[in-house]
Amino acid sequence: MSRILPVLSATSLHARIPAMLAGLLLLALLGASPAEAAEVDFRFASRDAWVGAPLVVEVEVSNASTITPPVLPEVEGASIRLLPGERSSSFTQVVNGRATTRQSRLYTIEIRPSREGTIEVPPIEVSADGRTFRSEATTITARKSVTGDLLLAQVLGEPPQVTLGEPMEVTLRLVVRPYESEQHGAVLSEADMWSLLDLEGSELGVFRKALEELAQQRRRPLGRAVEVDGRTYYVYDLTTRIQPLRAGPPDLGPLSITLNYPTGLRADRDFFGRRQLSLAGARPLVAVPEVLGLDVRPLPEQGRPDSFAGAVGSFAIRATASPTDAAVGDPITLTLEIEDLSEEGTNLALLQAPPLDRVAALVEGFRLPPGSPAGVVDGRVKTFTQTLRPISDEVKAIPPIEFSWFDPQAREYRAARTAAIPITVRPTETMSLSQVVQADSGSPRPISPPGETAPTAGLLANRPADASLLADEDIDLGPSILAWIMVPPIAAVILAVFLRRRRMLALDPALARASRARRTAVRRLGIGGADAVATSISGYVADRARLPSPTITRQEVREVLESHGADEPLREEVDRILRACERARFTGASIDDPAIAREARAALERLDRLRWTRTAPSDSMEGVGA
């Protein structure tokens, strides 16, 4: 027995070695890659703020697989919003052969005080991996920026009063007093003072697009020096053209100008020892532009003709038809060309066709498709096409078409009429029963008296009536025979619908654009980048609303969505995406292309569910037809 026990002990130990090695390997793996818990860091740039100037709060979420964006509280005395385009980053560190990876996502929140004093910011919430993180309640102190004569902002119009439907040129004028340093004997130039404008922190409303267009051309508004009471000021003018959509003060969007005005200069030496001046400090100046007497007058009710469709300016109208020889029910294409004769020009994209359904003579003699035809703009001419079908061979002409407009110079309604277009309408060709059964010789065959057999044999020979002819006979139609019988009419209906739709798309380019709006938007999204995303969203809205996409702005996108019944969350989502793209294009900042593309696709799906064929009644779209 003493010799057997050691053998058993060695065998037992040998059997346990693999299990011990597996346990040690598992412990090593667990120690090499410890689980990292999600972390959230809230960072306030400052506790001191200026009224009207943005204060930035950064929220960094680390080591989280699922993140819900920050939930913003209501802040009394300030506006708060989450800026689009969150940033993602990844950091890997290797120490003693052990790799540690840290992934984070950064959200930026903007708080803009609207009054002086102490403002309480409630906790901001973020959910990461199922846990909720909250910042501490924070108190910020807002001071009012006293601009004095250092910064002045105004909005002027030319002309200051227009009639609804007329375009208006508005100018944002900035008057800046240049900084002077007695210590260094220096005065900052107009280019230096322009560079101190915080365009990112400013709200430019309708002027944002004009400034972006200048930036794309590597240009900027040039400042001119003006002497007032012995002091020199720089004056910068930024002009854009707007189309007011309702009477009253025009909607210019949020406007607030922020300038980082110097508080001192310091002298430095460059690499070659040359003296250079740089800012030693700056304080923000915030100015809300004063709108000087801009007004949009409503169209008068008195004297408004029935044919008026909202046009304002001066116009001429021409009409042609093709073909002018047709049968009853055949299509005739009526082409209307409306030329803009206004000195300043009008926005032809918003010009509506004459209401053809109000022309009594046209409705009595022709069948018209429902709805107003879309037009195509070419220079100062907009062309509308409509299909007419004569309903009687007594129709001799297409009656005159009246187009009316409001003349803002004369302050009265005017109208022009096309000339009547003579046409020839032939009756529809039909065949009588005798023509159907007549013989090859062209003369009808004689019909035999009842009870007699026709002398001619063949298919036309008559057979006397007997019981076998009067007997009922059941016809058994199986499923296969019924299927073959149904295939031709179904195929004919499908082909007719296809040909009709293709004809409609060929005659109506705007309808064709609207039908392929979704495919066009998705194709643009595949290009990637801020320009592609913005073009995809705004182009989709323009195509579905039958507007020319190159002329539609972010503000117009919002107004079009409101007019078509889009709810506020959808309008805010689309506006947020377009603002992110505008910010990226203008500032050169990068955006998370996959994230913004996913948001754009989700927005397109919701936009696709809108009723684009109907326009919801809305005050915001009053006067769109102008």
C-alpha cells in the first residue's frame, strides 16, 4: 500500500494542472482588460456671461456604448440649445504591454442670457449605458455690454415700405469705432476691426446666406471710414434681397452682433526680430440691430379682380396652342408665357398661373385637369402648360385668358388678356351597324324573310329557329381560362396608367421633379459632406413643393414645411440639420458625416409622409402666391 499511494497522488496532481492553468489564464485576461464604466464630464466655459452673448457648456461622455443626448432644462432669463454636430474621439494608450482604449463623445450646449443679473441653470441630464448623470445646479452672472459709441447696428430697407409680393432689399449696417492705442501709437485698420467680429457667436438671420456667399468667394464687406464730430468710424454694409410673405414688419430672423473689442495691445518680436502688435485683452460688445421703419403693406381688397392670383409688379402675357385641329376629347396643349416687366424684377418662382377654372368660356367648352399648372422660369419669363380637351365639336376657339396683377407704383390692379386662338374640332368618328356587316362589294346583303334559309351558304347563311337553338347551354370556365381572360384587360389598364403618368411627367417638369424627389435626395446624401446633406434636404422640399431648389433658403424651407402641415418637432429637426450644415460650410468645422446623414435620412422619411398635394392654411404662408 505504501508504494501505491504516491502513484495515486501524482496522478491526481497531473489531472488538476490543466484546470489550474485555465483559471490562471482567465484571471490574467480579466486583469488585462478591466471593464471601464461610463463617465460624464460637464464643463462650463465660465460663470460670467454677457447679455446676448453665448456661453458654452461642454458635455463629454466617455466609455459608453449607448448614449441619449443631453436633456436641456428651462432656464429663466436665458435661452438654451444643443448645438448640432457632436464630435467623437478615441484614445488608445499602451503601458507595459497593456492597451487601454478610451472613447468619448462631446456635446456642445449654448446658453445665451437675455437679461442682467444672476441666472440659475438647473441640472443638465445625460443618459449613458442605462445610467442617468446630472450636472450640479449652476449660477451664472450676466452683465450688460455697454457698447456706447463703439458698436452700432442698424437694418435699413430700400425701399423701406413695399407691397406684399414685392421684393425688398435690406441692409445690415455696422458702425464700429476703431481701437486706438496711445501707448503704441497705433490705430486698428478696418480689416483688423472686421476680424474681431464674432460671426460664430452672432445671430445674422436673413443676412447669414449673403455672408456665406462672400466667404465662399474669399471676400468680405469692405469698411469705409466716416468722420462724425471729429471721430473716425468704420461703416460695413451687408445687403441681401428678401421676399416678404405676409404684411407687417418683415421677418428677418434672430439678429444679434457680437464684437470682441480690444482692451489693450502688447508688442512682440517675430522670428526676424521685427516688432509686432497683438491683442493683450478683449471684452465682448453685443448689439441688437435697430430696424428702421421697414413695413410690408397688405394688398387692397377694393378693386381686386376675380382673376387675381397674387402677382405684384408689371407683366405681359402670351398664349399659344398645339394642335389647333383635333377631334372631340383629343388633348390640346395650351402654353402661357408671362413676362416680368418690373424694373426691379420679381421672384418668378412664387408666381402662380392664371386661374383657368374661373374662365367661364373655357370651362364650358373644355375639360381641364384639376389643380394649377406648375411653371418653368427662364430669365424673366415663366411658362405654364395646361392640357385642354374639347367636349364638343361646336367649340371654335380657345377663349382669351386674363392675367391680373397689382401695380405697386400706381397702387391699383391691372390686367392683360391673350387673344382668342381659333381651333377646329372634329366630331369623333363612329361606325354604323350596317357598315359592320356589309359585304366586300360595299352594298348590304339582303336579309331573308323569317323562316327561310338564305340562298347563300357560308357564314352569313341563316338557319331556321328550332328547339336546339333555344336550349340553354352551360359554359364551364375553369380557373386557368378565367386567368387568361383577365390578363389582357389588367395589362391594358397597367399600360394605360403607365403611359398616362409618363405623358403627365413629360408635360409637367415640376411634377416629374416631385415624383423623383426622394431618389434624388438619397443620391445626394450618398455624396457625403455638409453641402450634400443641405442640398438633399432643401432640394427635396423644393422638389415636392415644386419650387426651384437653387433659390430656396433655410427660412423658406421652414415656411414651406409649415404651410404643408409639418409639425413643430419636424420643422425644428430639419432646421437644426440645415443650421449644422451652414455652420460647417461657413466656419470650415467638421461634422460627423455618418451621424448627420442618418439624421437627414430619418428626416426625409418623416417628410415623405407629409401631404404635399395640399397646403395647410397658415398665416406664415399668406401671400406665397405673390
